[in-house]
Amino acid sequence: MNLGAHMSIAGGLHLACERGRDVGCDVIQLFVKNERQWKGKVLEETAVAEFKAAQKANRIRTVMAHDTYLINMASPVQAMWEKSVDAFVDELERCEALGLAFLVTHPGSPGDAGEGAGIEAMARGLNAAHRRTRGYKVRVLLETTAGQGATVGRTFEQMKGILDGVKEADRVGICMDSCHVFAAGYDISTPEGYEKTMESFDRVLGIRRIEAFHVNDSKKGLGCRVDRHENIGKGMIGLEAFRCLMRDPRFREVPKVIETPKEDNMDPVNLGILREMASP
């Protein structure tokens, strides 16, 4: 079904695969290094081999990574932009070595410089990263954002603006986060709203651009522009949107990862709810 969760890498990257199996994942998402530090430990060949063996042994179909939260390739400050591109390239190198399918990144924030400057800087950052990673198989996925602060990527049009500036746009896809699109103002809570949102995405970007989903309910309301994830069916989106997604034939094989609260061992519960919804 290509359904799973974000897993901890505490103790070693390979343990994320074992943790994924334990909660019933077909897919996992992980960080390839400490997500709150610019630099990580050197990725040793033994760690790579151990990870690949663990992925195979635990039957994890797809592994995707999320980049560090410090990266901001939409920054108008040259020093921050360069540091972010360097860090992003480092993560692409780690993903490629591990054989991961995707590296998910949030379009960053231009601060007071404005939306246009952020879109241009983000596209420039991706172009720079692509030049330094010729021939890589790992794909970059731009994640839809809630639009918190000055962050770009909250509208499909902003995403198109970024991709229009990317010279090798065929190396980039979209990761749609259900919480983020709802918080950004796309009402997916009803079948009609879900279909309208997908039609809008298809019109602006093309539905085939969606290569992964983050499946999260939202603690906050429609259009709040606040990024706060909630357990499936326990938030402001409700169950109907997730039923629509899980039964949408267009996305049957598209990887879907939950990033819902971990307390009370909720991963198996949330994954179970989604799996039940997939059945007619």
C-alpha cells in the first residue's frame, strides 16, 4: 500500500527500518543526520551497508528523507543561502549513498524581502544543488507549506513559480502535506473540497507532480497558516479527506507518510485507520 510513518534514527539509521516494521510500515521517512544541526557525522560505508540490509530485511518498499529544519534556500542573505545550499547538497549526497527515493524540503522564508525574492532564491538554490549532483537518482520533493510567517510554498501558484525557475524541473516533484494545504486555505475536509483542491493542483502544476504525501490532521482551522499536526480524524480536517485520499486511484501507489503525534504509541492506530479507509 506504500503507507508508513516518520521514524527515529536514534542509535543508527538502520534502526529506523526496524522501528518502521514494528508499527506496520511499508514506507518510512527519516532524517539522514541530526535535523537541528548543520553538520552531521561522516556517513561510513558500514552504516550504508547496514541500512540497506535493514531496509531489505524489514521489507520497507520506499524510504524518503526530510532535510534539516535549518536549511533556508529562500533566504535573501547570501551567507545563509550559501550555507543552506551546501547543507542541502550534503543531504542529497547522503540520500544517494543510502539509495533513498526522495529528499523532502520545505521552501524557505525570504523574511521581509517578499514572496518574489523567496521564490527566485529557492529556484536558484535548487539549480545550484542540481549542478553539484549530476546523475543522482534521488529526487527532490518540494513540500507544500502552511504559509507560517513569510514562508513560500503555501499556494500551488507559488510552487509553480519555484519550478518555473528550475532548469532541471524534471528532477523535482511535490510532497503534499494534508495539514499544510488545509492550514493554507485549501478546504479538503469534504469530498467536494478535496476534489476541488486536486483539480486546482492539476490545473496549476499537473497532478503527476505529486510524488508523496504527508498525511496529517490539523490542530488548527482552515486558513490559519499555522503548522500543527494532529492524529488522523482528531483534528479540524476530520476523516472524510483521508477517506478520499486513501481511495483515490490516482494515488494508490504514491508513498504516504504520517507525521502525527508519537505519544501513546499512536503510529499503529493512525496507520490502521488509514488502511481501513482504503477498503471500499
